[in-house]
Amino acid sequence: MRVLYAGSPAIAVPALEALGDLTLESEGRGVIVLAGALTNPDSPRGRRGSSEPTGVGAAAEALSRRFVARGLSPLQVIKPESLKTGARELTAALKPDLLVSFAYGRIFGPRFLALFPLGGINIHPSLLPRYRGPTPIPQAILAGDRETGVTIQRLAPEMDSGDILVQERVPLSGRETTATLSALMARKAAELLPPLLRGLAAGSLEALPQNHREASYCSLIAKEEGLIDWTKSAPEIDAKIRAYNPWPLSWTYHGKDRLYILEAEPWTESRAETEPGESAGLSPEGGNGPELSPPGALPGLVLGIDKGRGILVQTGRGVLALKILQYQARKALEWRAFLNGARNFIGACLGSSGGG
């Protein structure tokens, strides 16, 4: 069974590498062979704007070198601007049997799918039919879900609606970020894919239809959605900070300066670090501890510090402890180092540009 793998970002790399390992183990003569990789074109990245391949593109090129070193033909890497005639011709030349897709980022039309006698399957990092769409991982974090998972489904005309071949549940601790959860989902997908493909080749797998009435959807995240609304509760803001890490990141303003909050957690007095002569481990700059949430405290007000947990900020409900912060165009700092260079931070009110 010759497989064309389609994917683009880093989350899709481990599954590609798992397919490459299957091919290398069998010296290209096994039941499952990686015939080629399909990914988005190289694009400008970094400060210099130099053109670089996608995560899958770079991994596929590295795999190709491994193939050649083992005496196999180089891996064909296709990077089309669209899936029209040229891309279809290159794909057809590979004589693929099955398309495997994971976060490729483009819609496969009927003419393209017709190139695969066994059709296509898609890896999706959610428990379908929950969170169909492009951002299931941040959505699970924003919703405070206690579990998520990986689903491998048959490709269908309607997005993420295909019959389910395999699904694995993953419990959530409530402290995941999109970065850490994506890495976990990538590893799970790489573990699930090889046995699933063996089952497909043997004809031993049965697909179960989704319950479309239970479907929910997620959409692309816009960069401006990272702005923190301090009138929200501490758990809501914490979830947003974790869901939007590594992109688009969550940010606020300290005066006219944009300030990114990279790590935080809801603060509870019962967990505060206390020291003799201080109230619940809280202290303002040069003081012995402010009254937590003083009457009339505005959301966004920087109340003081908890020596064990960070800089304390009032929210619409509860207090948030900020742990890692970064002014725009400067390096990220742990909260103690940040305060050494942030003048008049304690007592400031974070919020809209030009605020206190």
C-alpha cells in the first residue's frame, strides 16, 4: 500500500516520520510504503524573511536523505501552490493507493481524491464529532475540557465528518498549553497510525459513522483575539493565555507598552507562600503586603506579589498570578527579573493602550 502523506506544521511531523520508519524497516518493500509527501510551499520566516520549508517539508527532506543513504529512491516532496493540474500530475506519477492527511491546510477536491484507489484518511486532534475545524486544541483548552483525544477518520466531502476508524482519549490536567498539548497529540497520532494502516491493508478495520447531531465546530484564531480582557475571570484569562501559546500569544498594555503574558495561573490565598511578618506572602514593591482585592479594585490592577507564585493582578473575578512576561521586542523574563526592569509596575492598571 503506497501512501502519500499530506501535512504542513510541526504537529504533523511525528506521524510522517513513523511512516518513514516503516518504509526503512522494510527497505521499501513492505506492505506499507511512504510514496511521497505533500506540503505547503516554502515561505518567508524569521527576522531575515528567508524562505524556509514547512515543518513537514523539512522533515520530508531529511527523510529523503535517509532513504538515499539506505539505497532507496529519494522521497518525492510536492509543494504546490494549489492542487490543480500540475499537482495532480506529480501525485499520479507516484501511483499512491492511500492519502493520509494531518493539518495540511487545504481542501482536497474530488479530482485529487480520485487519484487514490483506497481513498483518504485524516488525523484530527479532537474527539470527533467535537471540535470539527482548524483549531481543536486551543478550543479544548479554552473550554476547560477534562479530556480530548486523537481521531483518525475517513476523508469526507464535509469537513471532519468522515467515519471514525480509531479514536484515543487523553485526559487533561488543566495546565496544558497549545504548545504542550500539540506535542502530545503529535506523539499519539504517530503511535496510532502504523497499526491502523496495517489494519486497513489487511481489511480488518471497521469504520463507525459520527453522530452528526453532536457536532461542534471551531474556527481560525485572529491575531487580535490575544488581547486580554481583565473583566473576565482569572480562570478564563488563564485558559486564554494557555490556549494562545505559542500563537497568537496573549497580551495587554502597561501604559503605552504592549506586554505579553506567557505564563500565569489563578491565585488562591490558601496556596500563597507565607513568611513571618508578611500577610499570605504578599508584598508590594518595598512594602509588607497590600490588602488583596481592596474595595473598588479595577480589573487589571497590579496588586502586589506572592513570593512563591508571581505578580498578582485583579480580574473581573479572582486574582491572576503572572509568572513569565515579555515587553514587545524584548526577551521573556521570569516575574522577579521582569520587576527589576519594570518601573512603577506594582499599582499600575493594565489594559488599553495609554492606560495607567
